[in-house]
Amino acid sequence: MKNKGYRTACWLSIVLFSLQPMGSLAQGPTQPHSFTILQINDVYEIIPLAQGKEGGLARVATVRKQLQEKDPNTMMVLAGDFLSPSFIATLKYKDPAGGPEVPIAGKHMVEVLNQTGVDLVTFGNHEFDVSFNDLQQRINESAFDWINSNVYHVVNGNREPFTKTQNGITNRIPSYMIRAVPFPDGQVVRVGFIGSTIDFTKKDYIAYDEELSTFKRVYENIREQCDVVIGLTHLARRSDSTLATMVPGLHLIMGGHEHENMKVPVGNLTICKADANVKSVYIHTISFTPATKQVTVQSTLKMIDDAIPSDEATKAIVDKWMKRADTITRRNGFIPEQVLMTTAVPLDGRESKVRNDTTNYTNLISRSLLFAAPGVDAAMYNSGSIRLDDELRGNVTQYSVLRTLPYGGPLVLMQLTGAQLDSILTISDGINRGSGGFIQRINITQKKGTWYVGRKKMKPQRTYCILLPEFLAAGNEDNLKFLKNYSYCKPNAFRQNKLPNDIRNIVMAYMLSGGR
């Protein structure tokens, strides 16, 4: 309770800051005053990956405690994407306290993050995968604060800020937050955070303002009230870079969305993103000298591995949810431990690989699609449907596949001309490379700049029968929204009459058949 109260007290109302004259700090000492920010982003798994060697929120909780012991002014932020997607988030459970069965929809993640010690988050695009009611419950359950400058809740056609209700009190989620960082000599450094989210997920209950111009407008409104201003963003890297150019007065951008760690200097500031699933974290040491108003930022990437002990209180919550997920999975007809195949060579599902190229695992999944519908000309699927971010070694089980493809979902047939396929593949291998919109494919190859379907050159006017996930066919992937304008029909039957039309069941059946 003491820590929670401390965090709450530190996030002071902006009204208090408006009463403090800007010149007050200018009279202070010439020695810098430093504080620490622990940054994570894009967290979908609560457990460690790579057979327990990488990641794990219980380990991050330990890192936070270690940092806070050295610097009481340590704070922890999350740059979006945590409620979804994960296999656990797709499940439904019945609260032990009673009531109907409801979606987990990130409840497990909020409970773990509360214990981990997160102070501040912004929305990622995957926060909007869940229904509004579920999102509102997760916001209300969170012990941390939320900020965002460009996403609105649509109510009866009107755009309103999202809200958070706790202890019977409802407050709007602000576009920014200013934290007063106190020091023993009486000095206070005012740190402003501005949140921003990529315009990606489309739902009836949300609307977006253009993120960059909105961010800049908020910055102009608060910069005189702050000593340090930081962006907490969930944007594409190119947007973060543009933002850094548009708002040169920023001191740091802590971002998410790409899933791979990066440290990109733009002008006088740096854009920092850690690896997804807390395989790494960024630790920022920020110093402010009151007399000169000089700000310096030192950002260090720290890998999270099995050399870091788990925080026991956090691990207890993780274990509780993993046990609950196992029970629900069995109730849904799956046998999590059933061995589907054994591999001596690790199946590579790491996002840094599958979003940029094919791997032995993506090729296996592609072959399973042709196994389900052998009469099609080709099959394709979006790399974003693979959420494993790990390698599978030894026995591959049902749970391995469920972790890999947590969304599941049906496959559909689409009639596409060679010209349309060329557009899809050009986008995939161009601006979508490195993102979830990179397309995995089978029976489609490129040789010396020419596309082939099977062994024949792809002809622009010819129509091809393509099998693909309904999600992709409906135009839900980045830069491929035009697909929704094409007609498609669900296949009447797959190779095995009793095989459900769900990509997870298809991959499992292919593995069991001896497919490699």
C-alpha cells in the first residue's frame, strides 16, 4: 500500500504546477538532478520465452525493485500493446466470485503489470482488439495511469476521451501527464509525458486524430510548464522519426510497435524501443540542471534473462493465470500437452525473423494450408498472425500451436488476378517488410524479378484461386486494406471432412499427419 500511495501522490494535478513560476528552478544549484525511467513495450506473454531463458515479467519486477533501491525516483512506463494478442487473452473464464463466463481479454496482463509496478501506459493498437466493455474494465482494474492524445471513445456519434473509474470516481484519460520529481534539497523537476497511438485498429467505438499534429499541439500547450518533455508513443518508426523532427524540443521518445530493440538518433533526441515480450528493457537516466535548464539523457538497453531472479509476488500471479489457462484450454477440447511432432532443428517463430523472411516454421504453416485445400493455386497468410516470438525445440505440442496462432480464425478462398497478386506481394516485400503485414506464401516464388505461381510465370490478367485467412482477406492488415473490396467465399470443405475451419486445427492436423 505504501508503494501504491507513493506512486499516486507523485502524479500530481496540473493545477499545482501552474501555480509554480517558471523561474523558481532557475535559481537552483548547478548540479544536475537525475531520475530513472524503466521502459517496456509490446508485452504479450507473462512467462519467459526460449525455454525460460528470455523475458518474463517477474524478472522485470526484480529489475524495477533494484533500480528503485538505487533511485527512489524510478518510474516504469509501457509504450502500448499488452491487453492483446496472446492465447490466454482469447480465452473465457468464470470468476471464482461468481457470475457468467466472460473473456479474459487482458485481465491477466493487467493483474501482473499491477504487481510488476508499472506507473504509466499509453494505448497500443492491440488494446482495441478487445470489446469496449472489456477495455473499460481493464482500464478500471489498472493501478497505473493512462495517457493518450489522439484516440477517442465514440459515444452516440460523439468523440469523447476515454475514462477511468476507481472508487466510484470517474476521470478522463488525459492526453498528457506532468509528474513532479522531488529531490532532497527541495528541488522539483517537472516531467511531462505525452501519449500517442498509431491509427491502425478500426472499431466502431474508437476514432483517431492525426497523431503527429495532435502531439505537437499538446506539446506547445505544456512545454512552458515542464522542465523535461518525453513522448510515450506507439507509432511506426518512421512516424516517430517525423515526430522528432516536428517537435525538436522533445528530450526523448519511448516507443513501441516494431517489436525489435532500436536506438535511433534524430536531431538532439533519441527514439528508443525495447524488444517485445520484455526480452529487453530500456533504462533511461535523465538529468536536469536547474540553473541552466540543460537536459541530458542516457539510455541503456538491458537484456532480461535467466540470470535475473524472479520477483516471487509477481511470479505467484503469473503461475495462477497459467494454471487457470490450462484448465480452460482443456475445457475447450484441446489437450495442451499432446505431442504433435518432434523436431531436432528448432522451429523459428521469432518475430525478427518471420516479419522479414520465411523460416522453417512459417514454411511448415504454409504447407499445412495446402494440406487443407490441395486444389488451390497458392496460399498466403500475414506474419502478424504468428505471435510466438520464440523457437520451438523438441516436442511440439498443441499448446505450442495455440501460442503460435492465438487468434485462430477461418480460411477463405479468394479469386485474384496476377496483377492484384503482384500488388499484394510488392507491398509485402516492400513497405510491409518488418511488420505483421509481411506475407508468408506457398506456391508463389520470385526469380530475377519475375513472379511465378507454381512453375509458371504469373500472368497479370489470369485469375488465381488463393487460400488465405479471413482476417487478411477482409482488408485488416496494414497497407492491404484494398483487399476488402474483392469478393471471396468460404471453402465448402477441407481435405479432412471433420477438420474445423480454423488455422490452428489445420496446423495441428498437418503435424499429426507426419507433415514436416
